[in-house]
Amino acid sequence: MSQSTVRCRCGHQVLGREVLRTEPYEKASGREVIYVKYRCRRCKALGESFIPQEEWDWSIFETPRNEMGALERDLFLDQNTISSGDVISFHRALQKAQTLGDLSRCEVRRKDKRDEKRGDKRESDKSTPDKSSGSLPSG
């Protein structure tokens, strides 16, 4: 039997520290379920879920065992998905690269291009005067 998981509307898996309340509940059909009320850590929304009594186990609120820490996992969740164009450009870079150094240079160039497309504030930050220089705005 596969273990059920509780997920928020945003797709985040609800963990034990986010659960506000659990209690047994009998639906009108006579089926017994466990009522779970939670506040999502990611989107801060309140949610509720009904889990069948047969599938109930506190271990569904434990984090899945993997090598990533919570901070690392949150970083990956905030990033964009890998597009087919990314896969193709990576494949071409692999074909052209002869050493690992070649691959790292390709990655740096790709990040620079991405920053240009976003309209990165690096140039605008350089043009604004430094507030720590002691000059006061006239006014």
C-alpha cells in the first residue's frame, strides 16, 4: 500500500511542524477519517485534509530522506524548471568541451547572457552615488 501524503494547494508537502490540529472524524457515509488542519510553510495558507483511517500514520508528516537540507531544497524550489532549450544547449556544450574548465566557462557565459536578458541592476547600481560617501541630497 502506498503511503499517502498531505499537500497544500501550492504543491508543498505538509510536514509535522506545520500541522495545527488532527482529530478523528466520521463522514456522513459512515467512513472514519482523520481531519488534518495545517498552515503551509511556503504560501502561508491555512488548509485542511481528510485522510482515511486505514492510511493514517504520523510518518506521513516526516520529511523524505534525501541528501539535501531544507535551505538547499528551498533554493531549488524557487528556481525555474529546466527547459528543452537548456537541455539542448547543455548537450552542445558537452560536445564542444574537452576539459571541465571548458564547461565552467560555458556556464559563466550563459549566466551573463541570462543577466542581460533580465535587465540586471548591476549597471544601475554603479551609476547611483554611494550613500556612505557622506554627501547629503540637496533639497
